[in-house]
Amino acid sequence: MDRLVRNPDLLISWSEGELFVEELRSGETFSVSPETILLLDSFKGPRKPSAVADSLPDYDPRSVLRSITRLQKLGLLIPEREGRRRISRVKAWKQNLASVQYHLATLDTPYLTTPAAIDRFLEKRLAEERPPPNFKRYRAAKGRRQLAAVAAGPSPEKARVLGEVLAARRTVRASFWSGRATSAPCTSAGVTQVDGLASGAAVRNVRLPPG
């Protein structure tokens, strides 16, 4: 059997008393045993399976070789030649796991690029579920309380001063809707929320005690 190496896109985690290995490229997550981690660690550099089996004298060599074959089928171990071609996402993103996971979650994701397409999507999405009520009523509530009066906003003088301060900042941005500098009254209108996408990969069991 040719030399094998550990897949460079593996992420090991511990959650609720279980050990997991996630293959970042495919998004698959495997529940594994500590012995599996030991076996994967044995292939941090290219090695022959027989050499790894010989280096673990406390385990039956045939069982170790069967486990190695299974890990290769699952893609957790890959041939040495493929390992040289692979670019580790973790290394490419300088060990920033949040960036790696966001990159993979949004990779090749289609985006809506026109206002009309966005409107159609929102109308379809809103039609799929019943919207929540405008007001929430609590039957057990006793009596009602008047809300305190809300101030109408800063005085014109304070608003003017704030606008001048914001406009004088070196980080001031040109407003995309009018070509003018963004000042206090319209700052909130230019804020956009960006939500990351979560991968819903199924968890698979991989219990591989080599002995």
C-alpha cells in the first residue's frame, strides 16, 4: 500500500463528552474515539500503513490496518501525492477558524444581484410562513403602564455639531445613494447586517479502536 498522509482539512473538536472530527472540504462530521485521533496523528507526515501498524505495539496490527483502510475510504487519510497538491484552508487563512468556516459556508453560494430578484425572494419567503403579530399581548398582565415620553431627538445645534465632527473624520465614507458624505441623520440607513450561513452536515459515527 502506498504512503498515506492525514487530510490537511480536518478540524478536531470536543462537545458534550464526545470527540468529533470535521472534514472541512465536505462539511462531514464524524464522532470518533481517542484511538482514532492517535491513528490520525501517526500520519501527520507521509507513512506506510504497515510502518504505522508496527509503531503501535499495544494494538493488533491487522486491526490497525483495517482501521487505516476505513479512514482512507472516509477521506480522513489521503494518498501522499494528493496531500502534496492539497492546500490547507486552515493554513491559507492563517489558523483563523472562523474565517475558514465562513469561507466554506459561503463558497459557490448564489447571490441575488438585482432589486427585482431580491423583492421576489422576499415576497416568496414571507408568503411561506405566517407573519408574527404586530403586538404581543400578555393575558396575565395586570393593568397597563404608560411609557415614558421619548425625546424628539437632539437639538438642531447639537445635530449640526455632530454632523461636522463626523464629516471631519478621516474615515468618512461617501454615501452610496446620493454621492454626499454620510452624516448623523443618515448613518443608520447605511448599516447592513451580514448573516453567516451554517452548515447542516450530518454527524457520522467512526469508532475505530485499533486493538
